[in-house]
Amino acid sequence: MSYLPPGWTLERLQTATVDDLRQIPEERLHEISQNLIPAENVSVRLVIGRAIRYENRRKVRAERGLPPAPRRPLFKKANDAVVEIVERGGFDDFGFILFRTDYSDEERWEQWQKEFMRIIDVSLESTSGGKEIEDKCLTPIYEDEDMAGATHEQILQAYYGYHEENEGIPAGLNTSMCLVVDLVAMDSITTDMPWVYALDVSFDHASPLADGEYPGYFRVAIKSVITELYPMLTAMMPPELWPPDNRIWESAVE
């Protein structure tokens, strides 16, 4: 049974913030079940997960007759979820593989790449702890003129071909989605909300779709690609993140 702080309701626990957790005695946090916290509340789940790991280490040391390890503060850093995930995973590189499907204008493509990376850099700089992982952020670009106008099914084939050619994909890049840039996405770089496609690599892109059915992809604001989408994919599946109203995805939390 999960621990429920005195005076708290289940609803309050499920909607808690990291600051709310600071009101609970740290020695009780490991008694809270992570399963009660919604998957999209990544920051709170990470704090509770850290508390559980620390408690398990304490028990193991006690069972082996070892002295207690120095207490590690649970709230040592107020880092954003993407920083926590990259550090917890010990990734040397992290990010998404990006596929280019338009080859009509090299100058436009070069300008797009520069602006894309600028937005990614700014988004990381704005996160708490982002400086600690900025050198690890990587977006390998798959370029092949045979991919001009490629369908989603062809992109998926190229993705798995990339996987085979490189004898696997590094853990930090092995997400459930890849990024795709066509001419329309490229042109969005001059708008107030530049975006790219996020493509579900586990979806059957050859199957017919019914009206209103999850299509296996959605548009994502470039500013949200690393700081929002990347950490959310460790807790939720792409269909759970898909906005049925076809808006540009910015966050799982509205």
C-alpha cells in the first residue's frame, strides 16, 4: 500500500509538484508508489524513484553489515526532466535521428539547419541544468537524395536500415520516434512556431487509416523537441501524446 501524507487526498498526490513533495518527510518518500503518479508528471516520478533507489541501497548495505552510506539529498538539484533522464541513463549522446525528405534548395536547407540548432540550443539553455548536457545533445541527420518525397513507410525502412548499418542505435538516441523534415516543415522555420514531424517508428505506416484515427505521426514545435518530447517518450507512448486536433504539439501538460 502506498504512503499517503496526513491530510493529503489521492487526487492531491496525483497532481503533486516537486515543491509539494518537499513538504513530505524525505524518509517517507520511498513509501509512495510511483504507479499512483501520472506518467506525464515526470519530475515527481523521478524524485520518488530516486527515493526508492536510495532506500533499496540502504537496505542492501544494512543486510551486508556495512555502515550507512552518506545520505544523498533527494532535492539536490531542481533539474528539468530531460536533464534528469540523460544523467540517470548515463548517455554519452542523446536526441533524435532526423530524416531529410526535401532536396529542392540547398541554401534553404542550410539556413534551416542553422535555425533548427539555434532553437534547440536556446531551449536547452532555458532549462534548469541544461548546461550540464548540452554537449551531449545530438541530432544525426540522414541525407540521401533517394529519400526525396519519401513516404512514412519508406522513412521507416530507412530508419531500420540505419539501425542495421550502425549495428544498433546508441541508447540515448533509441527513442520510439524519429524526426522528419519536408518542404512544409522547412518553411515553418520562418513562422512564430517552427516545427518538425515526429514519426512513430513502431507504427504500421502501410496500414489504411479511419477518420480520426492515430496516424503514426504529429507535428512538434522545435523548441519542445528536446526539452518536452524527449523526456515524455520515456514515460508515455507516441499515441498517448498525439493531439487529435492536429495542433502543433508543445507539451503533454496543457
